[in-house]
Amino acid sequence: MHIDEPGQHSSQQRGHVLLIAGDAAVRRRAVQVAPSANLAALGLVPASVLLNSHAPSDTTYLDGARDPNTVLMRLRAAAATPGPLLVYLSGRLTLDRRGRDLHLALAGSTASTVRYTALPWEWLVTELRPRPAGLTTVVLDLVADKAAWPALVELGSLPVPEAAETYGVVVPPAFTGGENTVSSYTRHWIDQLRRNPTRPTGVQLHAFAVGAAALPPGTLVLPATRALSAPPEHRERGRVEEPVRSAHPVPVATPVPAPVQDPRPHIHALATSGRHHEAATLAQAWEQHVLQNHGYTSPEATEWAEIRADLARMAGNYRSATQLWIGAGQSRLARQSPDAPEVLAAAAGALYCWTQLKDEAAAREAGHELLRLLDALPSLEPRLLRLTRQRLEVLNGTPSQC
């Protein structure tokens, strides 16, 4: 969604924020996601910031609802708004075991009453489907229970409205949970809205939040990673074809593989301004998307490893920088000739960062891998290889002070 010009405040552009808290997800008496806490935190963010629009807007909170028809009426009213719309949903994703349909559990929903007390997920998709493209954002912070998770695995994703930009996470049921507080993904999403003087795009907010949230292994991240490499007009937005049981199947797009705006200048700007943690988490998030999209041995993955290596160097984390540069050099050496400029540059980066390591144990640990990398480069200046061997010999003969 875009920010409207200050003078464009006609009633036809009126926006809406709909915040829905489903049932809390609890495992072994520990709360995995606390939807009410998430809504309370989002309620402190101005609607204009949530919507990324200066248009006048309304906000609806649905916390503790027990009747799915009540939620449907609110959803239908929100979908009818002519201006920008943000729909946020948090809670427990469950399954109607008879019909095999996904539902958002509401207050009081149990395994035996899902069909009558929970919100069918298809209702969300159906109500938001007719909205014009570019006006709708859906943000999800969900936990799938043991009934819903196998269905998600089978689908490969979560069906979402094709007209909406959808961002969020669905955490698997296995993790033990934490305190009854704002969940990590939502907290980092809000932190980025507060911290940045200019509002980041939805993709940037999502990437920051995913990178910083320390999500449990196996978490379903929306949108699908390949969608982040497509421009907005072709972005798949994590969408999958709905099951055959749906009366209105959503077609699957073949996204055009054109890059979005290059995030590297933004990441570099964060690092040069001293915001090293933000730069690192954003780079790590993009690297994860690239890894899942292109594979761990792809040239794209190597490029992002090199970006992270340079960010670690800028932050003074020479141990991490050394390891990342060595890994990048090995990856490039597997695909390129030993005298390729990119291979030599990665080796030079690794060598420089290694020489800056003051921790003898860390230098000794990385030194052996570094030496193997340098030994594989016949065009490397012999003096550099000799000095590396000499320092490593000294390190091996010197007791560690750590």
C-alpha cells in the first residue's frame, strides 16, 4: 500500500484496520501465542502508520469473540471499505476434522466444536478476494495446532487472498512456548514501525521481523520465498491453490522472476549509520529467502554470504567475518577457477579479517580452514601464504589465554 497525498482525504478513500484475536495457543500450560497481548500492542500504533496512508480510517478490535458469524460480519464490513485495509489475525489455527477445513479458533473453540465455534479460513479468503489489488494487507501471527499442522504441510502453505499482500508466520505445534506477552514476530514488526523515520514497505517489515524473531525450526513463513523476488504486480504473496473441496478455487500464479528494488543499499546504509544489528538481521532474512529459493550452493547464496561477511567486518565481528569469507571462498572455488577475481577477493577478505582476530583460540580454529583455502589458489602471492603459515605455527605453539 502507498501513502496518499495529504490533500486526498475524501470519504471514498477512507481506510480500515481490523485486528482479530483468536484463541490463545497453549502447550504444556505455556502460552505459545497470546493474541490479546498482540492486539494491545498494535493498538498503540497509529492507524495511519499501520495503513501507510494519511486517509481517515476506522479501527475495529475483535478480542474474545465466540461467534464466527460476528467475526464474519466485521470482516465483510472491513472488506467493503473503499480505501486501504489492514487485517491482522493472531491465534491458533486448527482443523475441522470432519470437513478437513482450516479454521481460526475463537474463544471457547474445542476439537469437537470447531465447525460451530471457529472462523473458517476460507471465509477470510472469500471476503477479501474481490478487493482491488494494492489496497489490502493481511498480517498473520499464528500457531498451528496438532490437527492443523499436517494439513498445512500437505498444502505447502496457507491459502491467502490473491488481491492482498500477505505477510506473517505460522509456528508449528511442537515448540513449548513462553510467557503471556507479545509474540516475537509481532513485536519486531511493531519495533520497526516505531524505529524507522520513514515507514518501511511490507516486504521490509516482514524481512526484519522474520530475521530478528528467532522463530522455531519449521515455521511456515509467508509469503513464499520466491514471491519476494518478484515485483509487486507479479508477486504470488505466498498463495497456493485451494483444496479441491473449495467451491471457489484460487488460481496459482507463475510469478515473473524479476527482482524487486535492491535491498543492499538500504542494508549498507543501516550498517554505515551504526545500526549493525538491524543490517545483519535484514541481510540474514534475505539470505534465508535466497537459500530456500535458489539453494545453498547457488551463486545468489554465496553473494549474500559475502554481504553478511562484510557487514560483520564493519561491525568489528572479525570472527564471524572470517568464517563467512572462508565459506564464500570455498563455495566460489567449487564453481570458479582458482584465479577468478571473485575467488581471490573472498580469500583476501578472509585473510584480512583473520589477521584482525585477537582471540588466539578463534584465530587458531579458523586458521586451518583459511590455510586450506589459500593453498588451493596457485596465483596467490607466496608471501601471504608464508605469513599465514608462520602465524598459524605460532598460534599452535602458544597456549590459549581463553
